[in-house]
Amino acid sequence: QVQLVESEGGLVQAGGSLRLSCAASGRTFGSRAMGWFRQAPGKEREFVAAIGSSTSYVDSVKGRFTISRDNAKNTVYLQMNSLKPEDTAVYYCAAKVNSDYPSRNSGMYNYWGQGTQVTVSS
């Protein structure tokens, strides 16, 4: 059974930093694309970042967030710096099984984590 387990999020002040991790079990994803999405209250889930054959970021986090992975640990990370109140959301990690293309389309991902709350106070 494949599971993606995100680390605990948290409450941080604006301008602060937080690192999320997502550990996969039950399957090795290797170079297959993995991504992070987020959903704020009353809004649709949106793409944040993905890594595979390359990396991709939504414009609003470029220069502030960095996605990386440790294949030996089957884990993907999201380093979030210079956090803003508008980054407040539930963050989800996702993984593909058949492609290394870092898609921005949530429908292209096969597995999802349970989500972790990130709250940025002003």
C-alpha cells in the first residue's frame, strides 16, 4: 500500500521559514515526478511546486520556495522562506508513478498525502 506522509506544518510569522517533508512508503518513486499543492479556505487546490526531470514553481512562490528530493529516503521536501500570510493553506504532496514530468495539473498525480496545515500570521 502506497502512502505519502507529510511532516507537521505549523504556525509561523510572516517572513519566517518552514520546511515540509513528504516521505513515501510502499513504492519507490525514484525520478518520478513529485509535487506540492495547497488549498486555502474557500479556494481550489492550486499547484505550488514539482520536481522530476526538472523543477517547476507557481509564480507566487518563485524565489521563496525550493523543492528538492532525497531518492535514497524516498522523500521530497519543500523549503519555504519569506513566508507571507497568503501562503496560509493546507499543503499536500503528490506523486506520479509513470512520468518524470513535473506537471502542474493535479489530475496527473496518482498518490496524495493527507495534507498538513501551514499558517502564516501577519
